[in-house]
Amino acid sequence: MIEYLKTILTGQFEAALCMLNDCVRKCPQEHWEGKIANDTFRQVAYHTLFFVDLYLSPGEAAFQLRDCHRRGGDERSSTEVSSGLSREETLSYLAICRQKALETLASETPESLQRESGFSWLPFSRGELHLYNIRHVQHHTGQLSAYLRRLVQDSERWWVKTGWR
């Protein structure tokens, strides 16, 4: 049963990240700084990946800032506005997050999925944390996709059912 659950989580995590990848790749350079609510396309993409990376860690104390975080910002700070990354840096960070998702999900056990999330502000299990993380990716990917549809008139958005394409 655990292998089946890990297969499902991996497939859906990869599909969510694949759709985010599609948005980042298709955003014209002239819209990279375009506003989505209070942030730019760049900042929304970075915010999404920052929390993917964070929540794939065993807990907040285990999370280590990467070089890209020094350029993009620490999204946990409510006082600091993150600048985000360039498109190329964002795509590189996305690849890092995808690999981390594959490795993290492969290493989960029935016991680890039932442990606390490792984040004091998320009072649920690690198993639910993975679903929460996928939902967070999809929420922001929806924002980015809607932005592109509205401003770029891009009708080539596509839905990924499972896995990476």
C-alpha cells in the first residue's frame, strides 16, 4: 500500500511542477515582471518553489538556504519582499525542487508519513503536508496560467494528468 501511495503522490507532484514549468517557459520576457495581485510573475514563481523546497525538508530546522535563496530572498520573512529569480534561474530551481520531490517521496515510510509535518504552523501529518504542498503549487500555477491567458492570449495551456511531460 505504501508504494502505491508514494506512486500517486509522486505522479501528482510531478504533474503540478510540470504545469508550473510550462507557465515559466511560456511567459514572454516582457511579462516576467507583470503584476499578479501584489506580486510579479517572477515573485509568484519563486514563492511557489521556495515553499516546495521548504516543505519537502524534514522540518523547518532541517531546511538549508541555497545560493538561489540569497538572490531570490527568504520567503519565510514577512518583512522582506523577495525579488525572485530570472527565468533561467527559476527553471534551474524548479529542476532542483523536482529532484528533491522525487527523492523525498521515495524515502517516505508509513511511519514518516504519519509523523508531524515538522512545521509548527502546519498542524498535520507529513503525509498531509505533501498534499498541501501540491495544492499550493496548483494554486499559484493557476494564477500564473490565468495571467498568461488574459494578457498573452495563450490558448496552448494544457492539463497534465500525472507525471512529468
